[in-house]
Amino acid sequence: MCPRLSRRELAMLAAAGVVRAEPQPGMPYTGPLDGYQDKVDLKTFDPTAWGVSRYANAKLRLTFRAKTRKEAIAWQTRLRAKLIELLGGFPKAAAAPRGITLEVREFPSYRREKFVFESRPGLTVLGYLLTPKSGKAPHPAMIAVPGHGRGVDDIVGIDDKGQPRTDKAGYQHDFAIQAVEHGMAAVAIEPLGFGCRRDAAAKRNSLGTSSCQPSSGAAFLIGETMIGWRAYDVKRTIDWIETRKELDPKRVGCMGISGGGTCTLFSAAVEPRIQVAYVSGYLNTFRASIMSISHCIDNYVPGILHWAEAYDVAGLIAPRALFVESGEFDNIFPIAASRESFERVKKVYEVFGAADKAEQEVFPGKHSFHGVRGLPFAAKHLGVS
């Protein structure tokens, strides 16, 4: 049997570092290092801080360094090919999308069509086409991709009971309807992992429960990414637009907030048919945002920091039109890094001689869609008269 030590003996052992000092009365237990703070460096136990510290060794082999337009075009060619590889690649060929109309509803200023089409064998996309009743066909088409939430319902004026709403609620503010109000047709698509494109387990929970975790994990396990899957859906949406006589396939844009902004940025970077990219609540640096702050797993591209930062991905859009909006008080995409990232993107546009084709608006708000300057910018560059 071990001898019982007196309080004095315990205190002496604690001072010598053999046992920890007893916690102060009323102090909560925070973990096995309580009482040892003077013996260890607590920072060395933080895996997030350690991961961020490794950013200093990020190679960024293909970050933008071009000085001339010719060099910039060659840079885009190399980085775009590498980015597609990192995303997991795209199918080499695809049949024409087999679109089916499920429903048509009339509203005072637009017509709303619910449709589906095949993106890949065994994978179907749901979307809404909102066509303005003003203006002349064929209309410019803005692909609208929602961020995290209930899915496409959040941006086309459908409430959580499946009924029409008129208050543009939530952080996304029904931006597909806003696009129509600015003279563009909106092709709003359901992203993988949300709404009707979720697994059975997520559907048993709330409408806002996503399938991002298992589906993104599945993508990683086969060497692909959720960003790549969603970008391919955007490419196939343009294929679908090309089958519609009331839409102009030469005037196609893409827009989104948050995760939809992620999808917009990467889609426009790899798909030259997108003439205008409107990125809301996303452009930042990987270091300041998804590397340092907890984000959904669908934001990550393994190995990308060996080659490029987020501003380099955005630079692949040049010299096509790019609008970025950032909330001054966005707590997951810090504003200082959003400004820094856009300034680097602007340098790419300057080398292309297209500085007027890229704009950023910083507005006094949180993580939300704004639209004050962005929607008129998109309408202008898509040729809305």
C-alpha cells in the first residue's frame, strides 16, 4: 500500500514538478495541462496554429509573376491545367443534358420554371429558371449558386414551408430574384449537398442540414473534390442554357454568396464561357480564412498551396468581368485579407490592360449578400440594355 502524503509533502513535490499543484477552488477543469502552464508551452499543443505556421513554407509555385500580357496568358494556361488536376479533373466528354420541366409558375414580373437535367450518369441537377417579363429574348443568363442554408429555395423566394415569400429574408436575400429585377434571366441551381441533393440521413434532420461532410469526404477518397463536382455542375448548366432559345449562351454569368461564391470563383476560373463572375462573401486568402477559421469541409482543395493562393485562382478569370463584394464585419472571411486578395487580383487585370473589368465593394455589413454595386455591374457586362 502506498503511504499517504501530507499536504506539505504534496506541495513540495508540486514545486519540484513531480505532481501538479491542486487547482484553485472554484476554477473549472480545462484539461490535463491544468497546473502545468509554467512547465510547457501551451501554443505547441494547438494544431491549427501549427498548421498556419506552415504557410510560411507554402511553395505557391504558380503564383502570379507575369509582367506582360503574353506572360500572363501563358501563366493562366499552366495554372488552369494544374487547378483542374487538383480539383480532381472533369469528364472528357458528356452527352447533351436531358432537361425535363417539372413545373411553370407565373409571377408579376417573371416566369419561374422548375427543371432537372443530368449532370453525369446517375447524378441529376435541380434548378429554377427565372425569366424576366420585360426585355427581349434571348436574355443574358446569370447562373445563381446559393451558399450554406436550405439550398436553392433560399435564393428564389421560397420559404421553409414551400410557399412564396416577398421579404427577401435570410443572409442571401433571394439574390436570384434580384438578378431578374436587374434584367437578367436567373438560372438558380441546387448545389450538391443541399436541399433535394442530400443524403437520407441529412434529410431526416432540418432543411438546413447539409450532406457536405460525407459527400466531400467521398470525393477526397477517390482523388476528387466537392469544389470540382460543383464546378462541373456549373459547366453542365451552361450546356443546358445552350439548349434554351430564350437564353443567350454568349452572355452567361455566374454569381453566388459564401459557398456559392466559392463555386462561382472556381467555376469561372476553369470555364471560359462564363463572361461575368460575381463573387459575394468569399474572396480572401486561404491563410486568413479557411486555414485559420473553422469552415465546412467543402471549401478545401488538397495541395493547392503548393501552387497558388486564392487570388491566383481569381486571376484566372481575367480579362473577363469580375465583381467582388465583401462585408466589413464578415467574421469568417476577414476584411483585411479580402482587400489584400483583391489588390493582387487587380494586378493581374492591369497586366491584361483590363483594370476596369474588376471591381470590389466593401460594405458596412456582416456575411451577407449586398448587391448595391454588384448587380448593376453584372447587368452592364452582360449587355442588359
